[in-house]
Amino acid sequence: MNSTQKKLALGTVQLGQAYGIANRIGQPDKQKAAEILKYAVENGVTTFDTAPGYGQSEEVIGSFLKQEMVESLNIITKIPSMQENNIEDIENSIRASQKKLGIEKLYGVLFHDASVLDKLTKEDSEWIDRLKAKYRVNKMGISVYSPEHVKRVLELGIFDIIQVPMNVFDARLINNGLLKDLNSAKIEIHVRSVYLQGLLFLEERDLLPSLIEALPYLKRLKEIAAREKLTISELAFLFIRDNFYVDKMIVGCESLEQLKENIRMNELPKLSSSIMDEMNISFRDIPEKIINPSKWRD
């Protein structure tokens, strides 16, 4: 199990495109993106999460790696949504990502579309293992969206790594024991959406009409943070970092200042178990239309 300081991974979607409902800066230019990547590496953040669907993210990382000649990084990319589970298309996708990134080895390759779970069987472990060997991929996995997807991943038993959404408002995988089950199955757990795409920071005036119901929970979060003398960012960050079963937490940034703040928070003391429990209880039954960004509407 990783120490808390080693859990931070850099999400790079913001380096390839504008992303998130609280994004006020937009996509950084190539020079600023390179500064972000360099600072991350110099401060021990050596896992980068990217995808072909993240705009120019792979190219930005590839340019940085070529310029800086950095080694010993763990790059994770994705296989885009496909109509059929076509191995040739999957191989083409991996080759294209490796070319953009300028690397021959990948720490992880994840299916980006969880609907592939309906097409896979236990027997698919054979060609997945061949694929890993052929393209020098350390771990194959999948990015999922719901507890039902996690249950299916556990049933299949063919993946090494899983990326899941989890945050103070969405702790379903903690409360239903699935996070523990993934750990027991020796599946590496990466958590994204730590700040729920920025929803945790929004004021009432900034909320979409469909998200007004989030207001009581946002107020409660502010109350707990103020009482503990923490910012909302710190409280949300530490809630994920300090979960025993989480191997990596993927946190993106739009600027170097945001990255520096994430690294600073990563060095904060652990939250007490009583605070962890309080937040679990306070935000246990939040409606899915709030915690699932795909349900958000303008």
C-alpha cells in the first residue's frame, strides 16, 4: 500500500482542453503545461493520467518527455469508446498513444468506456495478457462510473487496475464495501473526481438550476471545514488521500499554482478517523443527480 505522500497522481485533462464547471482559467499554453509537468516530476509526482479523449494531453506530455528526457514515469492512458470489442482497434489505439507520448512502455492502459464490461468475459484475460506483453503495458484496467460497474469488474477478475469516481459527496464504494473488495482482489485503485469536477467549490449563485439541491450539502461541507480549520480543498483532498484502500488519487490542475497547492496539501497531517466517519455519515445519501456529472443539466 502506498504511503499517503505517494498517492498523488497528476490528471492531465486540463492540459489538453478546458475542463470542469469551476474552470476559470482554461487550457494552459504549451510552455505553462511543460512547467506544470516539470514541477510535478521534481516534487515526486511521477504518475500521469491521460487519454486520447483529453484533447492535446498526450501530445503535451510527449513533447515534455522529449524535451526533458525524463525517465521512470508511470504513464496511464485509455482506449476510447468502440462499437465492438475489436482487438485490432485496441492495438491501433495503444500504438497511437505510444507514438504521441513518444514512449514504448506504459504503466497502465484503461478502457475509457465502461460499456465494454457488457462484452467482456473471464476468457478475455488471455488476449489481454498477450496485449500487455506485446505493447509493454504493466497493467490493463478500466475507468468506471458506478458501483454496478465495480461489481462487474470484480466478477470478471481480468483487470489489474480500476479508476473510480470518489469524493466527500460520493463515498458509495466505501460504504458498500466495494473498495475493500477491490483491494482484496489485488486490483489497484485509482480515484478521480476528488473535487466532483469543481462542484464542491461553487457558491449558490454559481450553481446550475439542476444542482440547487446540492446547496445544503455544500453548506454542511463548509461548516465541517471551518470547524476543523481546513479549506474545502484540504478537507476534500485529505478525505480521499487518507483512505487506506486508495492507491492513487488523480488530481488535475489548470495552473502551476494549483499544482503547488495540491503538493502542499499532500504533505498535511492525516485526518482523524472521527472526521472521516463524520463526513461519511453527513454525505451518505446524496442523490445521484448531484454526485453523477453525467446527470447534470444546464
